[in-house]
Amino acid sequence: MSDGKLENAETVLEVNHLAVTFTGKETVHAVRDFSFTVHKGEVVAIVGESGSGKSVSAMSLLGLLPRNAVVSGDVKLDGKPLDVSYLSPEIRKIRGRQVSMIFQDPLDSLDPVFTVGEQIAEAVRVNDPKADKATVTARVIDLLKSVELPEPDTLRRKYPHQLSGGQQQRILIAIALAGRPRILLADEPTTALDVTVQQGILDLLHQISRSEGVGVLIITHDMGVVADIADQVVVVRNGALVEAGETVRLFHYPQNDYTRELLDAVPKTPLLGGSLGSDHAAAVVSATGATSAPAPAASDEQPVLKVENLSVSYAPRTPDVVHGVSFDINHHEVLALVGESGSGKSTIVRCVLGLAQQTGGTVMVDGVEYLKQRRREQTKTRHKIGVIFQSPMGSLDPRQTLAQSIAEPLIYALGVPRGDALAKAEELMDRVHLTRDMATRYPSEISGGQRQRVSIARAIALNPELLIADEPTSALDVSVQKDVIALFRELQRDLGFACLFVSHDLPLVASFCHKVVVLQHGQEVEYGPVESVFVHPTTDYARKLILSAPLADPEVQHERRRLREQAATA
Amino acid sequence: MSEQQSVSKKKAVGFAAAVKTPMFIVGASMVSLIVVLCVFGPLLLPYHPNDIDLKSMEAAPNAAHWLGTDALGRDVLARLLDGGRMSMLVGVAAVFVQVVVGTILGAVAGYAGGWADSFIMRITEIFQCFPFYPIAITLASLLGANIWNVVFIIGFLGWTGLCRLVRAEVLSLRESEFVLYTRALGLPAWHIIIKHLVRNCYPVILVNATLAVTWAVLSEASMSFLGLGVSQPNSSWGNMLSQAQSLRILSSEPWLWVPPGAAIICLVLSVNFIGEALSRAVTPNKPHIRDIDPPSTWKPTAKQTDAVQAGA
């Protein structure tokens, strides 16, 4: 929408043929021949999967890489050449002044023993050593106002841990703005934040780029974020430039196969795109008239998992963290638990698995309240449940080979002889499309996506009736995620297990699940079929959550931003 | 993907990489030399360590007795090699006791938590807050001075450090998802502890046990020196040194105390080399941050640029 304005805007940062090589025992070419340009008041997104060199290239501009990194390339900042091949005096001068950087984890980036006001003041003083106390304080308050934080005068006296993640990230942006930078490097600035908070930070970055004329270089792996905020996109892969271009053009007419692949990997969600984004009024109207439709599967069948009025606490004699949640899952059905961090998703999973303290309600698997059974019968029920966890690294024992990991439930739960179990493990590896020669490898020798396949193979080893998947793909790159979800779907179709799927990724849930439970602070906010919850949410919270999940569609995102701005001014 | 592989390669190497470091090679070859000498040396010598040669008492090193003889006319070389067997046996056996006790209690404390954890940790604190020698001396005088009592005392008093390390490791491991998985599957606690937790502690145990050997060897030497360890007529490096309690021997008969002293130093140093090499292999080694380095290192070195060009 503002493209016309940018045509003749001045160039702030010009990077040509940037290359970064890590020397040492082995030479790694992290970045090779990478070029991009950032104009004044423009947001440029560098997008790529993990290991593509996107963070390394940003850090190399500020000389933040360790000693074993060799950097080369022509960099021009404000038209003046900048020598990035070593830690030149110019680089030290521009840090925090012309070029600022913010990082992924806001709490990690702030010093816990100083108030946030002191930390902003420090940045102010670095840029203006002669300023007296009153000037610095005034500037700190100005900065806090410019990042849209309420009550700057009380807020500046607080310590980082007293603020929420979104507020912390705003403080970091304030620190970055203290030196009136020409360019702001943002390395995955919203990845550690919840979606509803993420939208606020993205809006702020967008607004800063427009009002202060700062060039923003945002590094991300999320196509939704790119669609939301970027004017220009640069796609990188294995440290090399794949495609660059104006955002809307790139999303609609990707030239390169890899770009197309990346865009295809994003879950397609007709449910989330239309009605809410373009027709805000319809959503508001539906709030009064919507009904929770019954579950799509046969109704007189016994649900595989029935949770009723469940309350959970972390440990005995501590307050409940989940309050009265109810849902049920039938055969062939996938139910999603969605919500922000701290909403109790994983706690519910742990409770269903008997790993957290249940303080009220019932959990029935196949019509039996198995957690109240005696140990032996309880173990039998446990074998009907397969589990997949989030972290591809943590969910496999690093000292077991892949075949041993997969065979473990067979050997120790069913008492299958070792040899047979290992043979069965190889069959299961075929099932999840892993080659059999990987059987004797260790988890550290394979990629994240492959590890998650091993977890899936292990989870289906006992032919479970219920599969519990706790954020199984959120640590994976989109293209890998796409394959894993495809595998998941295939297995679910063939084996017909009921599935409890925990996720914070709404587009993924919309594309994949049948029913959904929306959680907030351990309360069940909304429960029903995906179609009705996502199209006609009945509560404000669910609507907010659904609207803030960025979609990989620049037009929808631009429209949403326009509506938000309208609402703010109105 | 390619990055994944290079990372995994480094990880898989782990201890295997340590084996190739000069430090490990020096340490390992010295240890094996000492072990071979002590195990096979006595078989080749004409003298039994307790043979008394009345014709040459307190003789200086000569062709017949390469390292001389002691006050009773016993061959120092024979006693040195035999004593080495004893010192190393005590060292390894005591560490074995430490590892068994420390690992079991540490794993139980870390996994069970709650009162079991508090109980075991309070015990380790009781052990750790008393100095080693007073208790060791008291125990030795109560139990009597012999080799198995020395093993028991050193093992019994030294397991606490390993116990705490294993507990800390298990505390973080038990929250990992592969342990959650086995719990969700309903597998028994002993299976989880042995098959998953202790197996994953083995780098910690190995490094710690190697370094504990040197401590055990030194403790044995000190106790024997005080006459509370391996007792005569058995020889050990410690009780050979105890002869140096006399000023006459200390000043005029160095062949009686230099060889066992030097042997202890060599063994302890070389075992420490091994332990250090292993512990470096498991602690991540991060490259320096440029900013705090002297300006001369800010520019890439010629070697680095060459490496880049060679790779390109």
C-alpha cells in the first residue's frame, strides 16, 4: 500500500556479495554471495529455514561473530562504505547508533539486576555522554512512549522479570531506538512471544519504520510474519540468496522453486482467511448467534478419551492451574488444544498421561477411569496411549540407537523378545519413511525431522487407540513440518487412532484437526468443531486469538492492519 | 541439513576426539607403561620384594640392586614395582566403591526427589563437612591397618562428590521428554534409572572417576606414610616413603625415597592428563568474542583466509 512512497526513498543499507566462513577444524561456509538493500522507512524480511545463515549475516554486519568467522563483502551504510572484514573502528562506532539490534528472547537480552529505565538510560548516555540526569530521564520517558508502553514513569522503575514478554520486547526496542538508528536489525523478534503479543510487536515495528523512517531488517522463519510486515522479502537457503522481491509479488508469483516450496509448506486454511479478516462485522454479529455444532463422528460410539470437568495442579497442595475442562475424542478424530503459553495445554496432556496432579473431574480412556485403577490394570491402559513430544532432540534417549528407541515399548511393555522387537522396529521405520540402514544410528546423527519420525514410529509401536501429540512440529522448519504432518495424516487414516493434538499454530490446527478446545489461563473458553469455532467464535478471546495468527497472505494481513488502525483511531 | 550433519559428526566423536589429543596420548602411554612395569616387572626380577639380602643392607644403587636396598636389605626396585601394584589396586578399587555408591545414591536422590533426596543430600553434607584425614585416621585405627580397610575408608569417604554430580545431572535429565515418555508408558522406576538416567550420566561418571583415581592413590600414599594404610611387610609407595621420616635417610640415602615419590608423581600426573583430556572433550569450547581480544586479532589471520580460499 505504501510501495509508491518507497520507490524513490533513499538507500540506508546496501549489502553486496556478503560471505561468512567459519574456520576451525572444518571450514563451514555459512553465508556466500548474499546481497540485499534496505531503504529508509522500509521493512525488509530475510526469510529462510534453520541453518540458512540468516542470523549470521545480520550479526556479521555488527562484528558480533566469534573470532573464527571470516567475513567479506561490500557493505554501504548511508552511502558510506563499511569494512566488515574485521572489527573495524567504524563498526564499533555504528553499533547502537546507526545500527541497532534486537534478539529473539527478550528476558534473556535484559540484565535482571537493573531496572528497565536504567537500561534504557545507559543506551541514551552512550549516545549522548554529556546529557544531564533530567535530559536522560526525559528521553527515557519519550522512548517508552514511542514504544507505546503505558505509564512510562512507573514502568521505568520496574525490573525485567516484572514485565510481560511483550513489554520486555518493547523495552528492547526502546533501547535499540535510543541511538536514533538508521537501521534496526530484528532477529526473530516475535518467535518467543505468543501470537496475540506478537501482533502488537509487529505493529510497533511497522509503525516505527513508517514514522521514524528507520529501515527495519527482520529475520524470520515465519511466512505469516513476512506477509504481515514486510515490504520486501529476501529468501535465503544454505547461505545463498534464492529470491528477492516485493512482498505481494513474491507471495503471488514466486519465481524460484524453493520459494514456491516454502509457501506451499505453510498450511492452507480457507477457514481462517476470509470471513474474520475481511468482514470484521460478521464475526461480531456471529458472537451472538453461533452455536456449537455436535461432533462429526458417530454419536453413540464410546469416546476413546473423555475428559470431564478436569482440574489439575502442578503438585499436591498447590493451586489449580487447569479449571474444569471437558472434551471428548472419538475414533478417527483429531482434537486440538490451542491457547497461549501458560494456558494449561501441556498440563492437561500431562494429567491425561498421569504425570500431573489431578484435583478434580474425570479422565476416561475407553470408558475406564484408568488413573484410579491399580497399577497393573493402569499399565495395560497406558499401552493404549502413544505419545509424541515437542522437542525432536529431547524426546529420544541420546544413548539409544533409533531401533532400540522404537523397540523399547515393545520389549518392556509387551514383553516381545528382543530380536523380534528390533525386527518390528525396522518395519515401523519403513512405516514412517525412514530407511532401515538408519536403525543403528544415534539421535544426534540424524536431522530434527527424522527424529520426529522416529518418535512417531515409537508412538505407534503399540498400536495405540489414542495418540497424544504435544506440539510435535513446532520446533521444525515449515517444509519439514509439512512432511511430518502428511505422515501423521496418513498414519491416522490407516490406523484410525483418536488424537489429542496440542498446538499454538492455528493455521496448522485449522488445516488438520476436527475439533478444537480454546484455552485461556487454564479455563476452557470455547469447544466445538473447528469449522464453527474458527469461523464463528463466540468469545472475544477466541476471536482475538484467531485474528492474531498471521496468515501467509499479504492482502489479508494488510487488511487486518488497516482495520486495527481504524479501530484504534475511532 | 548439511549443518545438522556437521554438528552431529562433532557430537558423535565426543570422547573419541579426546583420545587423539596429545594430552591423552601422553597420559595414557605413561599409565600403561607404569601398569606394564608393575604387573610384569616383578616376574623378571631375581628378587622377591620381601627377600632379605643380609650381605648388602642400605646399599646404594649398584649392578646387583639397580635401585639399592633398604635397611633390611630388601631390593628397592622389587619393592617399588610390587608397591605399585598395591597402590594402583587400592586406587582403582576405592574408586570403584565410590562410583557404585555415588552413582546409586545420586541417581536415586535426583530421580525420587522429596524426602529421599533431602536425606541423601544431608548425608553427603555430613561427610563433606568433616575433613578427610581425621576421620580416615580414626577409622583406620578402629578397623586396623590393612589394604581392604584402606579401600573401604577411601571409597566410603569419597563418594559424595560424584553423588552430587550424578544427582544434578539426573535432576535435569528426568525432566527431558524421553524420560516423560517412559513414565507415560508405565515402565518401572528401576528401568528408567538404569537404562536411561545412569547411562546418560556416563560422561560425568567417567571424567570424575578418572580424576578420583589420582585422589585415591594420593590418599593411600598419605595413609600408608602415616602407618595406617598398607602395612609391612607388604610394600606400597606410601609405606616406602614412610622411611623418609628419618632425617638420616632423607639426607644421605635418597634411593630409598626418590623412586616411590617419583612414581607417585608420574602416576598421578598421567592419570590427571587423561582425566583432563576427557573433561575437555565434554565441556563445550566456545571461540573468543572479538571485542575483548587485543586489536591485533580482530583481523582474520592469514591461516584463516587461506582456509576460506581453499574451501571455496
